[in-house]
Amino acid sequence: MARLKVTVAYDGTDFAGYQIQPSGRTVQGTIQSVLQKMHKGEAVQISASGRTDAGVHAVGQVFHFDTEMNIPSDAWGKALNAMLPGDILIKDVAEVPDSFHSRFSASSKEYHYKLLVSKEPDVFRRNHMFHYPYPLNIRDIQKACGYFLGTHDFTSFSSARSEVADKVRMIFALELLEEGETLTFKIKGSGFLYNMVRIITGTLLEVGQGKRKPEEIKAIIAGEDRALAGKTAPAHGLYLYQVNY
């Protein structure tokens, strides 16, 4: 029996999310269906570093599974990609020790959130960037980013639907990059709560619009109350960029 670590990218537009559900097309369900065919009808369970919501994309999601099939690691990617739909791409497959777990072995994750700041939307990027037609004070946003760094209780930036009791997380880096009309938030942390990146993004956009001062972030974090933070940014601008081990 071998344990395989798989890095996968997917376009979340036409998925009801990563995690398998009773109804709706999912990334997990699609991959497991292909693996079942490869294993001659035997069900194969994959375990990912975490789930992503409907519309959220991934550049470097990671999952693992166990198999008795004797196939070289480099051949697994070719075999899976030949059977998977075009909105899922296996990027890397490697054999790992039995002690490896895609979720519990992770040391950090990096997410990117992409925005198109322009008067008119782009029909070709409408599912992959959040169109934001309002002017932004980039300097204020960058100043506000600094208040998120370090270890904090991020209750204020977690969905009320989150069932996780411990909401303390460490943020290693948070920056905003400009490239023409494209803005990209890059955030790296020890882990993230449900909707955390999207709520942080929505709050920072309110800072950029002048609705909040950068210094208010400190009080919002300390308040540990979701009602204190900004709106949740839409799912389609979010990318799970990388999982580190």
C-alpha cells in the first residue's frame, strides 16, 4: 500500500465547492470518480488540505490517498489528467510516508485574492476576478495590512457558520500588489478560518474606500465580533495558492 501526495489546480466556477455533497458537482467527487474507475470499481477516498467553497479556485490544493496500484508517481499525473475534465489539472504526484496527512501535516497556507479595479467589467475574467469599480486608497490599505500580522484571535474575521472553537491563527505575511488595473492580495498564515480571507479582503476594501481608518483594524480584531468587520468578498476572486509542509 502506497500513500500519494497530489497537488491539484482547479477552476471553481462550475463546482459546488471542493467537498463532496449529496447533490452538485464537486472537485472531490469528480476526482474520486476517476480514481474509482482506475481501481476497477473500488471506492477511493481522498483527503485534502481543506475545503474551498463554490466558485473558489485553486492553484496548489493538496490531497492524499492510499492505493495498492503499482504505478510510478510521474505516470499517475498523466493517467489522471487523461480522464479528468478540463477544469481540473493534476500538477504533481509524489509518494510520501504513511504518517503524511494533507491537512494535519501542513505548516502554512497561502491564498491570493484578485480584483479588477476598472469602470467596466471584463466579460472574459468575470468568473476569476472580483470587479471593483470604485477608486481605492492603496496606501491606506497597505497600512491596514500590517495590523493583521502576528498571532491573533480572528473571531471578527470568521463566518458565524464556523464550527471551529479555537479561532487563534498566525498571519506571516499580507501584502497588496498592483499590476495595472489588477490588484492581488497575498496572505500567508498558519491556517485560516471559514471565509477568513474573504472577510479580511472585504474589510480592507472598506479601508481603501475611506469607510474605515487603517487603525481601526486593531480594534476590530480585539473586539472578537464578526459584526465589527466588513462584508465578505465574493468567492470567485479567491485562490488557494499554495500549501506548505
